[in-house]
Amino acid sequence: MLYGMRSQLFWDGNKRTSTICANKIMIENGCGIIKIPDNRLEKFNELLSEFYSTNNNEKIKQFIYENCIDGIVFE
């Protein structure tokens, strides 16, 4: 997802398209979905901007794991 967002593969909609693709994989594997809560959107965008500048995805990956994964996990 982060690769697609940073790579700007499309003229428009890179974040939306990358999130949809990531959610397809998440759902197929019973891992819930990724959704950015409204009250966390500012922090997400801040971390995404930092990732765009540095290509270091550790902070944003941790943020997504802790704040943005929702749903039932199937085993």
C-alpha cells in the first residue's frame, strides 16, 4: 500500500487505489481492513509525508498497525 502511495503510479487517486488493493489482500487473508479514522487522519498524513521524503516506512507502518486495522481476524 505504501509503495503504491509513494510511487504515484497514477495521475490521481494513488492513496485510494493503494488502500483498496491492500484491503483486497487483507480481506482475502482474514486480516480485517485498513481504514484511517477521521480523528487520526492528520497524523497519518504527517507520517505519510515523512515517508514520501525519507522512504523510511517504519513509523507509518507502526501507526497503521496500531490505529488503522479494523475487523475480525479469521484463523
